[in-house]
Amino acid sequence: MKYSSPPDRQFFYAQVWDIVRMIPPGYVSTYGKIANWVPIAKTLDPQSYRAWGARWVGGAMANCPSDVPWQRVVNSQGKISLPEETKGFSVQRKLLEDEGIVFNERGVIDLKRFGWDGPAES
DNA sequence: TCCTTGACTCAGA
DNA sequence: CTCTGAGCCAAGG
């Protein structure tokens, strides 16, 4: 069956955190890319992973240890993936600006300029 | 056990 | 550029 083996949430999160910790200051990555860099459990259907991996990464960010630079993870549009009125939004934006990342008028980060290419590129 | 909800992404209009 | 719909797992109430 497609989802016979439930993903090990703890393990998945740990892998995500490891990758996020590799993002250099002043750069950002996206949920989707990170999901791609995490090895897919062989028991997991690739199609489901494609549809849910990014959200699981989001879940990992929501539960990350304090040593993980979660603020360097944004959505594929280059925007902070949190409601603007929340505390988290302002915290994330400030942390990123302190690292030198620039937001345009619409609150969008230029991924061409600040996007990180991944573990392999480092 | 059923129902809701979630830090997503991509294609199409 | 903005908005919509589809994709479809898992934890928690």
C-alpha cells in the first residue's frame, strides 16, 4: 500500500533540523527544497511525499530546538509563511534583516539573490 | 472513532 | 501579479 509505513516523525524532524543548521547566515531556503534534500523513506510513496513533504518541514520548524535557525526557511514564493499579525512573523523578519536579508515592498525575499543552493553546493 | 487543521507547492485562469 | 483548486499524511480533541 502507499502509506503502509508511517514516517518516523522524530527522525524526519531531526534530518530537517540538520539541514536547516547548514544554511549559512544571510541566506534562506524553502520548505520544498529542504523536503527534497531529506532522504525519502523507502516505504513512503514519492507522490505523497511531494504533496506533504513541505508541510512536514513546516511542522519541523514549528517544533525545532533553539539552536536551529528556523528563520532561514521561507515558502517557495520567498515570503515568510506565517500570518503577518503573529509574533513569529515579526521575529522571523527581524532576525533575517539582522543577517542582511532584504525584503521588498511586498515583504518578499529575492531568492535568486538570497536563496541557498543546498548541502551539495556548500 | 470521526473530524479538523496544518510554518506548502504547483498549475491554470 | 493575484486567486483557486488539487494533492492527500498525521496528530490531537
